[in-house]
Amino acid sequence: MTREQLEQCRRALASADTSDEMRALASDLLDTLLRMYDGGRLSREVLLLVLDSLALIPDLVVCVDRIRARLGDSQSEPGA
């Protein structure tokens, strides 16, 4: 997984058809993932947990699926 994939989710969220509350929560989750990624602290388990939440927004499913597919290709830590 790359930082760019998280940024793509952020861009998709900006135009997603969802409630303000869901957008705010998803934005907070993505901010946290980006900080953890940058700090080298993002674990596979945390990423998978957050992806489950982000996938509740239909417009983010494609970006979430891309990240999940990439995780399936690599067993290493996402931030590595």
C-alpha cells in the first residue's frame, strides 16, 4: 500500500455522496491513517479495521478495494 492510495481515498471522499457526519468521521480516519503511515506505525490490522469503516461509504468502495487488493499481494507492514 502506498501513501498515494490513501490520498486517492481522501480525494474520493471530497466528492462522495454521504452525510456530513460520515464525511467528517471518514476524514478523521484518513487523517489518522496518513499520520500513522508517515510515522511508520500503520499496522495491517489497523488498516483493515479502518477500511471496513470506510467501505460503508459507497463512493469509497473502489479505493478501499484497491488497497485491500494491494494488501493481498504483500504480507509486509503497510507503512514499510
